[in-house]
Amino acid sequence: MQVDLIDLTSDYIPLSLFYIKSYAETDPLISRAGRIDVVVPADASDAARTAAEIVARKPDVVGFSCYVWNFEVLEQLIPML
């Protein structure tokens, strides 16, 4: 199973996503079941381009960093997936 954790902050190191990845990988079942990647899109402010990047990776599960300042991009992005 491929899990992609998508960073939409673009200006910062996605520390929260690395915490989630690190914690999840301590579970033997999760670590054996697949791979978790933290993904930083080329242009997180461009919802269409970000959606194309996510779809091209073919993840089974997608998680997002969701903050007040990137919520509008998420509202545009999620219906495109």
C-alpha cells in the first residue's frame, strides 16, 4: 500500500507530516504493509498541477497538511482527485 502525505505549506519543512510518518512506521503491521512518503509538490498553490502530481504517483491513501492558510487550495484540490 502506498501512502502519500502531501505538504501544501511549500515554505517550510513539513515537520508534522514527518512526525506522522515516523510514528506510523513504528507499527510493524503498517511498516510491512507498504510505504509512506512525504511529498512536496512543485507548486502547492496550483491545485491542478498538484492534483496531476498526486494522481501520477498512484497512491492508495492521501493525507494533507491542512492549515488556515492553505485551506482554500485544499478545497480546490480534493475534488480533482
